[in-house]
Amino acid sequence: MIALRSAIRSKLVVTLLVVLLLTVVGLPMTVKGDGSLSGQLRIMLYYTLGLATMILSAATVWAACGAVSLEIADKSVQLVAVKPVRRFEIWLGKWLGLMLMNSVLLTCVGITTYVLVLVQMGREGLPGKEVETAGNEILTGRRLAFPHVEPLDREAKERLDQLYKAGRVPAGETREHAQEVVRQQLLMERSVVQAGASRKWQFDAPVKTSRNETILLRLRFYRMMMDWGRISGTWTVGPEDAPHAYTTHVGDFPGNAVKLSIPATAVPAGKRIIVEFRNDEKGKSSTVGFDPHTSVEMLITESSFGPNFVRALFVVFCYLALLAALGVTAGSLFSFPVAAFVSAAVLAISGLSDYFVRYSAPDSASAWQGWLINKLNLVITPSLDFTPLANLSDGLLVSWGMCFKAVLVLLVIYSGVLALLGGAALKARELALPELD
């Protein structure tokens, strides 16, 4: 209870609250997007909430590092240590105090942001079409469905065998790496649609869909440098027994990313859906190349904005809980300056682990260095799998499954391991030692 009361009475709480509210209210006024309502909402939901989360994260780690280490340094911890309280309960009390602080501050940030979103949506003079677009694309929770992955391993193996026979594989190249290169080449070839040609994708519709909601198709493509020009074609969407349930002709693609609204009647629940693009004839259209990995995505509404917003903040809260656990454990092991440095180093390594795995030079790294990098990435990656604010600002669903996974991974596993380590460190550590003259 002492930790909880000190968290509420601390000047840190009041200072953070003022800074966070200034950030949430002031940033949208100073940062301008593309001038549209959707752009302004994205700034609020991603950049504003993201900056507020960064401020909260830094304050949480700083306060957590000092929660135990500073009390050990000034020997005030003996007021608690002499009582019938287990050392782990000291760690838990500090962590709960920090989490109470975070819950109050994050709730204030969430309420303020939500009110500002409603104010933006209710502004006078906004075109009805713009408000409708923002509601359909941003203020919603759509589940992202991907097309079936086309099996290319067999074809890649056959082409690689032909390359080996022709002597066109560089010496020293491993077969696994060469086959992956060939597979990527095949994927790029399949992604290119010549004028007059067509391309199909297959999706599995969810078991339950609302017939009153529109479904979005998000398309990502690029224009070929050798055949630069107008791109137009016909899109058809429907189940296998009625593949032309919905047909639309796009006269000219305005950019490299397009969203098409599809009536829910064209996507029956629980059925396999065929999406086809037929490029117009040469002279009317040019060659188009779709993104090999995210060419076509189907976005299906499953939640309104309010619940999606709350779930996103809950996942952020789980991240703050992990940071608090990291800081309190570091403070239980080291002095305050060392604990702050160790916590910052752990966060830096976590953020750069994926970069080391992707871009490290395999030829220059020794075997043990490669092993260490891969193992660190294996341990760290599960904690970086959550993107609640990116999903929220893009109108994507922050599902209950993501929330449950965040609790399991961030609260139970990672924070649990840190709690055991911190409790063991406090138990083994001699507190309030007398100073020797």
C-alpha cells in the first residue's frame, strides 16, 4: 500500500499527466497530414498515441530502476525489510505501484484521445464522403485476410536443377540459399500481369460475416519502368460457384495502393473466394506488377472503433507492465545508474535484434556469433510481435486473441521470469548494511 500511495502522491504522476495531455492535444495541432480527415485521425491514433507511449515507457523504466535501488542506497528499505514481508513482496509492491501510475495516466491519455477523435468527426463543414471514408477505413476494426500462398517449392527445385546442369549456379553457393533465390524469382514472375493477361487469388471467407458491412480489398502494385503508362482493368470477386458475383472496372489506378469496396453479398461466409484481375488490352493498359508478398489483402469488419481502441490501449498497458518489471528487476540487482544503463542496453538490443539477423554478413560472422544472434532473436521476437497502434490507425482489428497473447507473453512469461529473478536477487542481497568509518 505504501508503494501505491507514493505512486499517486508522487510529483512524477502530476508532471507526466501534464506532459502527456500537452502531447495528446498539442501534437495534432502542430503536425499536419495530407489535409484529409483520415490523415488527421491517423496522426492522432498513431503518432500522438505513439509519442505518449514513448514518454510513458521512458518514465516507467526510469522510475522502476529507482524504485528499489534508491531505497537500498539511502537505507529506507530497512523499514520494510524488518517487517514479516517476503523479499518477493517488496518487488511486487513496487511493480504494482508503477502499474497503478501507468493505468491512471494511460486512461487519461485514452479518454482525451477518444474525445478528440469524436470532435474531429463532428466538425462542421466536413464533406459527407470524407466522414464516411474515415469511418469505413480508420474508425473500425477489420480483420486482415491474406490469399493462399502459391506452392512454388517443386517448381523452384526443378528450375534450380536446370541451372545446375547448365553450370549457372555460382561456386560455393549452398543449395538452400540458391533455391530460395529461385523461389523469389518465380514469385516476382507470377506477380507481373501483362496487358491482356489475368491473375487470380484465393481467399477463405470467415465463418461469420455481416451482410450489412462492406468489405475492402487493399491492392499494392507498381508500374513497370519498361512499360510505364496508364493501368486499367476489371476486378471480379465471388465464391467458386459464382466467381463474378461482383464485377467492377477501374479506369485508371490513381497510385500504388488502392482500396476497393466490395459488397458483403459477394463474400459468403465460410466459402472460398476467388479474386481475379484482368488487365485491359495493350494500348488501353500497361504491364502491372503486384507486390509479391502483399499484393491483395481482404479487410473484413469485425469490430467497431470503441472496443478496438480499448483493446489497443490494453496491449500498450501490457508493454508498460513488462518495462516496469525490467526496471524493478534491474534496480534489485544493481545501483540506480547501473540499473538504468542495463535497462537501456536491453531495450536497445531488443530493438536491433531483427536488424542484426536480417543484415548481418554471414561470411564475416563466426559460428558462435551467428548462433548467439539467432538465439537472442528467438528469445526477443515474441515480445515484439504486437503492433496495436499501427493496427488501430489503419483500421485493423486488435483482436481478443492479440490481447490474450499479450497477457500470456508480456505479463505471464516475460514479466514472470523477471519477477522471479528480481525476487531471488532481493532475497540474496543484504539490505541496509551499516557504513564503516
